[in-house]
Amino acid sequence: MDPVAFNIFGVSIRWYGILISVGMFLATYITMKRSSKFGIHPDRILDFILLIIPAGVIGARLYYVAFNWDYYKGDFFKIINIRAGGLAIHGGLIAGILMAILLCIIWNLKVLTVIDLGMPGVALAQAIGRWGNFFNKEAYGIPTDLPWAIAIEGQYVHPTFLYESLWNFGMFLFLIWFERRKKYEGQILLLYGMLYSFARFFIEGLRTDSLMMGEFRVAQLMSAAVFAVCFLLLAVKRRRHKNNIFR
């Protein structure tokens, strides 16, 4: 597939950007539709989105550049040229959540309530955005003879973008379903962190383009750390909730 969808006045519009935009749009729409259940006006969601998305893009770029510094150092224009590729989802998530926290403090909103509201949409946007990797022929895995393998440069490989997309869409459905069953604020965030990290750890092990820290894959290190923290906090919260019931 051609990574370029069409051209406007000589500027190529790539499928990657289109799919990320569609994911963000649908995530915003669904979050706005659900916001009143969380006691938040839909217009406030737009205020969040207008600041969180740029923060997330910057964070994703800085994270990627930081772990490829030997390639980017000394060339400012290369650093800011995101059209050449190089965004890391972990950096985007960190920056986006930090911006959400800051805005909640400024606007006097409950941080965990807002983040719980937003996380299903994040999973949906990731599920759609991953298909941009398909058009760019990137984020694929090691060679395999499985029937669903895709052909890249003459060999059949794991479609790791597809694995993550399907998992993220399943997470989106699960988190939406779980909302009415959650016991405390922040539970959706912790479930997202644990579930996404669990899958990303194993999927990353199949990829051929991982960011590296020495001999270790950065995404696996981050996923292991986030999974452990979220799992521990969920276990502690579960015990406290049970104790409250029997008092």
C-alpha cells in the first residue's frame, strides 16, 4: 500500500496521519458522549483535547529522540521533523497524563475521575492509529510462517501492529463495559496500565525496530515497570475495598 493517501498543493498527506486523526476524533467524540456520567461538561473535554493532544505529540517525539540521541544530536530540524517518523506511545501517554493532571488542578476537577473517563478513548485511538504502521510498513515483527503473516521486503513477518491494534480495541470494549462496575476512582487507569503493559511487553519482543537501552528493549522495561506498579496498586485497593465492606 502507498503510505501517501493524496497530495494537496504538493504536500503529501499520509495514511498514518489520517488514521491517527480519525482515532483522536472518535476518541474525543465517545469521551464527550460519556462525560456527563462523570459530572463533566462535554465542552470541557474539548478544552482538554486541545492541550493534551499537542502535549502528547511533543512527549512522544521527545521520548523517541531521547533514546535515539546519537542520531538526532546537533540537528534541531531533524529533531522536529516528525513527518520523517519517530513517535513513541509511552512518551505520548506520559506527557498527555501529566498535562491532564495540570489542567485538572487549574480547572479544579478531580484528576482520577477525568483520567478514568479518558482512558477508554485512548485505547480506541491507539487501536486505529496502529494501522498507520501498516501503510508505513513499520512496527512489524520477526519472520514467521503463520497464515496471517504479512510480506515485508520479500519475507513474511509477524504483523505486530495488528496484534496491538486488536488488543487495544478489546481493551476499549472492556474498559467501557467495566465503567459501571468500578469500585473507586483511578481503577480504569490502573486496569488500562496493567492490560496494555502486559500485551506490549510480549508484542515488543517480536518487533525488529525497538528502541534500545543497551541490550534491553525500552518498551519492555517500561511495560514491566508499569505493569508491576498497576498490579500492586490494584491489589492494595482491592484489599482495602474488601475491608471496607466487612466493617
